[in-house]
Amino acid sequence: MATAILIIAGIGMVAAVALAVADRYLSVKEDPRIGMVTAELPGANCGGCGFAGCDGYARALVAGTAPNGACAAGGDAVAKAVAKILGVEAAATERRVALVRCCGTRSEAIRVGDYNGICDCNVAAMTAGGDKGCTYGCLGYGACANVCPKGAISVHDGLAKVDKRLCIGCGKCVRACPKHIIELVPASATIHVLCANPDKGPSVRKVCGVGCMGCHLCEKNSGGKEAGHFTFQGFLAKVNYDNPPTDGAIVAKCPAKCMVEDSHFESGH
Amino acid sequence: MRTVKSPFKFKGGVHPDYNKELARDKAIERMPVPAELVVSMSQHLGAPAKCLVKAGDFVKRGQLIGEKNGFISVCVRAPADGKVVAVEKRLGPAGGKADAVIFDTTAKPEGEPAEPNNQTIKQSNNQTISPILPPLDWKAASREELLKRVEEAGICGMGGAGFPTNVKLNPPPGKRCEYLILNGAECEPYLTADFRLMLERADRIRVGVEIMRKILGGPAVRIAIEENKPEAIAAMEKAFADIEGNVEIVVLPVLYPQGSEKHQIFATVGRVVPEPPALPIDVGFVVENLGTGAAIGDAVEKGDPLLERVTTVSGDAVAEPKNVLAPSGTKYSDLIAFCGGEKVPPAKLISGGTMMGFAVSTPEIATTKTTSGLLLLSSKRVFQYSSQACINCGRCVRACPMNLNAAEIAKAVESDDVKAAEDLHVMTCIECGACSFSCPAYRPITQFCRRAKNSIRARMAAEKAKAAAAAAK
């Protein structure tokens, strides 16, 4: 009995000394600011900043290799808090949210084939470019919804939509979309053109009832070219998000019906 | 020259309904040049050609309209005289969009007498228009001259993948070609284009083989033909009867995918090509489609670049199945019209064969140098399925000719675990479709494999770009 107690106590002694020595000589000093910055970040680990999770971004911030304000999910508040800890300027950031630039639902945009393969846009796009007549539009097989860390994207009637309230602007859906029609836009912008087809009017009309024909009416109604609310790419109008239009009246005047005022769920579009 | 039966049988494979009787007795028929041609700049594997013409230009048949753009690339020549109407992105058979030159072949430059459909008459009378490239005597020409001619003629593999032929015929230093295999298996259902070529143009194929043999430094030649084509075997035996050197016709058992490069290498000589990135040349093989052989023969002896090819138009929804010699860039709708139109409304339009071809959504897509077939299938032949859960029966594993565990790969990809699929060697998959074909639960297993391969390739490309950027720093 006594031997057993002695042996156990001896092992305990040796281990305690080893641990004490290791703590003294082998300890890794970590910048305490890393922990503080990590605590400020949202913890969504969405990867939108380009680093592997919030911890990775915090380390890069403290090391000075990443710019402050890259955290789309945290936005301004986080940038300010981080700036306070690190003693740097907080660049003014605006909250950005994802926008799917297509409004061709199954009833509006024709489908040219029956696709019954794997339910994933990237696979569907590999099969004859997808089953949608418009080769630019949303296929509606939910590649974006599958990667969204916040469940902000849902597919209704063959069309993906983003819930603005849930979107943290990480940009994962932007990279997942095989048609490259998802864009990060300022959350404050309310008027959007939901079309990505730059073809001429007649060929757009052949495949979709709500495609932009590039008629420039939106530009005319919002104060002309000088006002600079819209840019044109081929026969496609794009909202200039550096100078977005604010007058909702132009939406109703769009003959193609591809313009919306606040395209996101909350307004019930 | 002798004919032997293949002693090697690869593992796996399937037996689809071949349905070759629809078009096998139809002699190759030359189609009049259609009024509109859509000539893609991306008819081959590798970088698309650089377009040299613009809207409004008049071009002559054979004129260079797309320049080779990189090492793995092929030039494009105008398949007919005509006026360039537009240069724009058009949907290709595989789904991607590529630059295409749209020709109006009826337009004439001002000042020239207006002869309606001049080209059609000339060609249907089989009068040769003056040669586009100077004819070469292949016996006298040097290896470099011949290789250059293959490149100038815009020849790529005509079996389907469209690999640039001049690159394939020019193995990198240190690698020697021991065997040249001429692929005449044509294991895809419905297709009879290569079969008709062997019957009607065996002499052209022979010239092509001799030229390729010269370029490759005299390898042994194996001509692989499936045993369900006895007439073709006889025709080839006749054409190659007095050829010198080590040439054999290897008769292969009927089994899909017998026409796959790797399986042909195994079936003829018994050698196995290692996993990618190893290529057939690493084990001493060059495999060429026999259509490519005939194209090389024409390009050298007659000076005709690759401007047209034989395409089988078949299926139960087309009025008159035919083997059509059509200019590359003919729209499917024109091909169908030439074959008497639709008998019944097709439920599915497939570019290529039923196993590896691409379902297309519109007949406005045009043929390329690699379009071996166009199939119109009625709703009777098209099965609408909905896929179910894997029942672990193992039929796909038995069917896979590449010894892959297809069921596990599909399950891994289904749960987004591409890494697991990579560990299961999904990159060796040849996408032959034997797994999907044999699956009783109608699971799109081949599609899962393609998805995994695509994301692995995308990741590899990203890593490569990253490494290059780091090296540049």
C-alpha cells in the first residue's frame, strides 16, 4: 500500500516539475490582441474576408497583413471596434448584400429542356448550358443557397432570391454561381435591374418575358445620361451603385418589367 | 498484314442497344452547302482559335479564319465561300459559349456574276475546286513538312475529344511511339460514320496511316475494329493487303466502351495506361480515330484541309437516317432537313452517340470537326426517370471499365465530399456512362463523377495560378 502511494506521488512530483519547466521555457507568447479582435468579429466563419474563418482574419489584422473593414458580415461596427483595439483608422464601409440579377421565374422565362439530373446549378450548366432558354439567367438549382452560411438564399419558382435581412455579404454565392449573375450591392440601394442578358431586345424577348431590352427608358426617366444612374452593357441596363437612382417612379415605367424597387423578400416581391 | 482476334478483354463494360442498322447501309452522301454556316472557333480541345475575320468580310473556301492560339490549339478554315454576317458568341454542343463566325454562303461580292448556289452545283458534281493547299508527295516530304501540313489543315481528333493531331503526332523528346492504333471500334450506339468511312474510303485511311507512321518514326500499326462490322474488316483487309511492315487488324469483341483510348490499348496489345496525368504516349502509344487518318490523307495528298466530316444522322424520329458529309458549321436544323425532316416530334436531340453524346436544347447549334452523330429520339426511346437512393447492388462497380467504385464516388459527391471522391480516383473516370447505364436506381452516377472532376480541376487551376503568382513575387 505504502509503495503504491509513494510511486503515484513520485510520478505526480516528476510530472509537476516537468510541467512547471515547460510552462517557463516552452510557452508560446500570443499577442493578446488576437483574442480581443476575434471576440469582436462576428464568428460566422463565412470566409468572406478571404481568410480561413474569423480567427485567421484576426491574426492577419494583428499582423498588419489584412486591411481593416474586409469583414462584410460585421460591417462598420466591427471595423470601428477593431480599429480601437489596433489603434488604426477605420475605413468607412457600407453594408453590402447579394443580389441575384435575374427575375425570370418559370412562368416568365422559357425552359428549353427537361433537366432531371443532379440538382445543382454547376452540373446543370455543364449539361447543354442548362435548361433555361436564356443562357444568362438564374437556373434555380440552388448552388448559391447551398453555400450560404446564413440560409439567406431560397429558391422559389426556379429563381434564387436573397433575404436582405439575413445576408451578411460574404460573397460565397457570388463565387458559386456558374452564370456569374450574383453581385454584392450596397444594402441602401433600393432600385435594381434584375436581368443579366446583354443581347438585343428581340432575342431576349424570345426566351424571357421580363428581360431587359436596353431601351434606355430608365435612364431617360431618371434624369438622362448626365444624371449617371445607369450604365449600359450591350443591350442591358445596369444600376450604377456609386450613384444609385432613388425615384421609385421609374420602376413602374420599365416596359420590360425587369426593374424592381427593393428586390428582396422583405418588401414581398 | 494479318488479321488477329483480340486476346485481351478488359474488365467491366456494358451492352447497350446498338441500333446501327438504321444507318449502316446508307452510303455517305454529300450535303449541299447550307445558306447559313455557324463556324465555331472552339471545335477542338484546348485554347479557342483567334478569329481573323469581321462582319462584312468575304471569305473563300479554305481561307484561314481562325488562327491557332497556343500550343494546344487548332486553326479554323472557312468551310465554304461566303460573307461573314457576324462574329458572336454561340452555344456549342457541349453547353459552353464560344466565338463563332456566322456565314451567309449565298452572298456574293459586288461585281461578281450572281450565280445562285454555285458552290452546291460544283460540289454535288464532285468537281474539285482548285486545291487549297499545295498537294504534297508524302513519300518525298520530310517529317516536319508533314507535321506542318497536319497543323495547317486544322486537323484535330475526330473521335469526339478533338485533341490537336499535330501535337499528338509529335511526342515530347524522350518518348517514343511504339504502336500507332487506328481506332475503328465505333462502339457508340447508332453511329455508323466510321463504319461507312472504312467501307468507302479505306484507301484514304491507308494513305493517312502511312503518313502518320512516317511522322511517328515507323511504329507498329494496329487497326482496331469491333467484330460486328465484318464488311468493314473485309474492306480494310483489302485496302491494307500489300502494306509493308508490322500492321495488324485487331478484331475486338463487341463491348462498350471498346472505343476508349485506354481500353483499345489494352484490347490490342495488353498494356495498361497509368492513372492521369500519364498519357498513352508514356507507355508508347498514339491512338487516332480513323476519320482523322482519312483527313490526314486528304490534307497531304489532295491539299484539302479539314472542312467537312461524316456525321451520322439517325434515331427513330428522323425521316431518313443518313451518313452525311457536311461542312463543319452546318446547323443541326439543316442536317435534319437534309435527312427528310422529323418523322415524329423528337423528345431528345443528342449530339454524338447515346452513351457519351450531349443532349442539346435547340437544333440551332452547329456541327464541329468532332460531331460524329446527331440523334433524334422519339418519346418511345427516351425514358424519363427520377433517381432514387443507391441500393448497394454493385452493378456500377461491375460495369466500370476503369475499376472504380462508382457507387461510393457518387455518394461522396452527393454529400459534397469531393476530397473523398478524389481519394477514390475519380480523376481516372473516362465518363463513358456505363455506371449510369447499369444503375437500377437510375442514379446519375456519371454526372456525379463529372461534377467531382470539374471541381477538382477548378481547384487545381486555382492552386496553379496561386503558385504562379507566388513565384512571380
